Amino acid sequence: MLRFSLDGQVLQNPREPQPVDVAPPRVWDDRLASVLPASSRLLSLYADATWAEGPVWRPAEQSLVFSDVIGRRTLAWREDGAIVTVRDRSEFANGNALDAQGRLVQAEHGRRAISRTDAEGTTVLADAFEGRPLNSPNDLVVASDGAIWFTDPTYGISDPREGYPADPAIDHQSVYRWREGEALQRMIDLDQPNGLAFSRDERTLYVAESRADGLPRVVACSWDGETLGAPRTFATVDAGIPDGFVVDSRDWLWISSEAGVVIVDDTGRRLGVIPTPHVVSNCTFDADEKRLFITGDSDLWMVELA
């Protein structure tokens, strides 16, 4: 039985964050300068993943939980700098979130499902839509009403490194809404929907469309509690595709890209970028938004904020 704890194998002994040889953040707006000081630098916390993804801060244990998708492990960075396993031999888990009870919710490529893990073990919450297997759930977010919203592109069934190869059983790539005791709701179809997050008032849902040969972008959809509005282009990135992202307390988006983390305000205006040595997959904050944690390829990085 799989359990959610930080008592697993130690993969990296405690150590201090290490500076990364990369250009400093570029800031184009004074509002960002007050958050991202000129002295801020990219710091390495871990560099031995095979594909790091899905960072989520766990306040109860002051730790950063993240996925090594290809390595089939869920890991955690502790405040002392150690890296430990949370789930070993995960089902190619990608996105991670915590529900109101602090339980770990994951998007799994392998089981083509979303699952929930607590002290008692792991439960599959959804793995099919109208009787047919999902594609490969990628990222998810837990809304204030407890509903789990998740994206379902085909990456986990098209790339043998990230899941089990298969033909899609459904002819759409969608965003879904799961609620306890109810049928899975298909909310909107998009082109390889990837990262997603709500605005702070939950009246806007942001989703990354990550099809490289299409129009890679972050779309915004209005949400009134019953109906999800049509997608509109909210932001793009200069290099690669937008993958995962996080919304801060100002309603700014911190968006992954091939060039680093792109920061935009709540109107989509570009504020700056945090360069990284290679592609970024996702990012998140600690509880006080004093640190930004960034995943990408083999790495877990951190940037200290004001």
C-alpha cells in the first residue's frame, strides 16, 4: 500500500542551496522589482531527477513535494536540503496538489487517472469518461469547494518514457471537473491542455495549451460557478511552450517556458523573466510567497523573493 509521508529513502543528504551559473532575472516593470530584487539568483536544490514536474508546497511539514515523472517517483525537498521519496514506483505521476485535508492528489499518466493519497493509502478517483479510459491526466488544481479540475492531454500515452503507449480511447483532449459522488464533468476541449490554475477569486480559469505545432498559449476562461466561458488568449511565451504555472496573491501568473519563468500581470502584460539553464516544466511558491520553486528536466531550483 502506498502512503504519503516523508519517511522514505533519502536520495540526497542535507545540503545548502547551490548558485546556478545563469543570467540574473530580467525585470521590465517596477511592480515586479519590489517582489524580485536585483540580488535574486537561481539556486539549485536537486539535480538528479529524470523529468521533474508538479511542485506543490506542503505547509504541514514545510516541504516541497514534486514528481520525477520518468523516474516514477514522487519526491520531497525538506528545509534541511535533503531529498526523500514520498511514493516510489508511482504510476508516472505528474501534477500534484493538496486538498483541504492535506491529502496528496495526483495526475497519473500510468493509470490514466487522478488519485488521492493519505495515511491509509492511495485511491483512484477517476480514470474514465463515459465508460472510456482517459488519455493521461497531466495537471490538476483543487478548488475551494473541493472539486478537482484536471487536464487530460495525450503525452502519457504517446511518449513511452512518460507512461504506457496506447491509442486514445476518446477523441478529445479536455479539462474535467471531479466532485465526490458525481459523474465526471467535461468542461472544455482544448489543444493538449496542460497546466491550469484559478485566479484568486476563482472567477477565471487559466489553462496552458501546449501543442507545439499549434498556438502554444495560456488561455483564460470565465467561471461563474456553473458555466465555463470560451477560451481567450491571455499570454504567450517567447520560447518553447507554456507548461505548468502558478498564480500568486496579486493574480500574476508565473509561467514555465523553454527560456525560464515568464511573469505576467492579471491583464497578461509581461513583467519579466527568470532565466534558467534549460526548459522549465512548472513552478510554485511556499506558503508566504517568499520563495519560488521551479522544476525542469533533471532539476529543482529555487529563487528567493522579497
